[in-house]
Amino acid sequence: MFLSTIGQRLRARRRGRGLTQAELAAAAGVSPRFLVQLEGGTGNISVQRLRDVCAVLDFPLARLFDGLGPGSTRCIALVGLRGAGKSSVGRALADRLGATLVELDEQVEASAGMSLASVFELWGEARYRELESQALAHVLARREPVVLATGGSLVTATQTWQRLRSAAWTIWLRATPSAHLARVRAQGDLRPMSGRADPLAELRDILRVRSPLYAQADLCLDTDELGIDGVVAHVLVAVS
């Protein structure tokens, strides 16, 4: 289970960064066979070669081994665009882990005493980012296990995103732009369409810009392909 979990984490990281096994092996200076065994959870692991692979992936060894052995990850954070399934996956995952689900934007609204729309209208994005950073600090200070559903744009706030990555196990819930839009419509949220000539094209542009940031997460899971139950199952294996 230990080697299998390491292999799954590395494979998800590689795919999130858009690398083939051959490309990663060449960049890290390891043999394709070693990488296949590494991702498959078989064979002995050379610490030095493992370090070389993680260096190419910009994946600290401390994050790779987080939650394995004594102790566990206190906060699992879900990132991705609106409609990625963060709330649905978060509820199911929190239930399985016996953790508390926290919606970060709800914490911002509670702190501000008003809706997000009012925060932006009255104070602008800069104030929202301040409240978001403060809310995240409070969540990360909790002692009990937490599953955190973040706002879709959190990754664009550099310092806040770095703080989250350093303190939590981060998971990018990925979906196609059309799936994002369909899910938001199904929820009755018309904001992505309001006053927009081509909302799907705008979502594609947003996802194109943010994907490299989302890909910095520890794990990338496709909600279109896996569904809620499949995503939860993969996360439970990764953090076990």
C-alpha cells in the first residue's frame, strides 16, 4: 500500500503537468522501466532517483510522503473552477473521513456579514482577497480534520495559494469547460451566462490560464471520468 500510494501520487502529478512517462524519465535521468515500476508501486525505490523525479515535477518529497506512516493530513483542500464538483465531492469525502466540510467562500461571507456579490460591489476584489486569506488562516488553524472547498479563483492569489499548498493536501478537480457550465446551470446559477455573448468560450479561456496553477496541486482527478464516488475512492487511497 505504501509504494502503491507513492506511485499514484507521482502518476497524478505527472499527468497534471502534461508529461508522458517517456518525457519525465528523460528529464529526470531515470530509465523508463524505473518510472513504470515507480508509478506501478512495484520494485525497490532508490531515494536519489526518486528525488530526481520529484525535482522535475516540482513535487517536494515532504508532500509526497505526507500522511503516510504515523500522523495524517489534517486538511484536504479541493480546488478547481466553479462546477468542478468541489461541494459534492467535499460532502462525500468529509463523510467518509469523519471530517468537517468547510466552504471557504461561506467563511468569507460570514466574516464580511454580506454576500460575495456585495463584497465585490462595495469593496472590490482586493478586499475579497484579504477576507479570503484571513478565512483560510482560520481554517488551517483548526485542530480537527477538515475538507476544504475553495473558491475557483483562489489559485490566482499567489500568497494564499502557496500557503494552502504548504499546509494542506491539495486536489484539483478537473472537468471540461462544457461540463463546468452544465453543472452550474443545473444548480440554477446564471452568473456565468449573465451578459456574456459566449460563456463557454470564456470558461475555456479561464481554464487555459488557470490550468498551470491548478496543476500545482498534489493530486489531479477528472470528475467527468471518475464521478463523485470514483474521485472519493482515489482520494482515500492517496491520503491513506
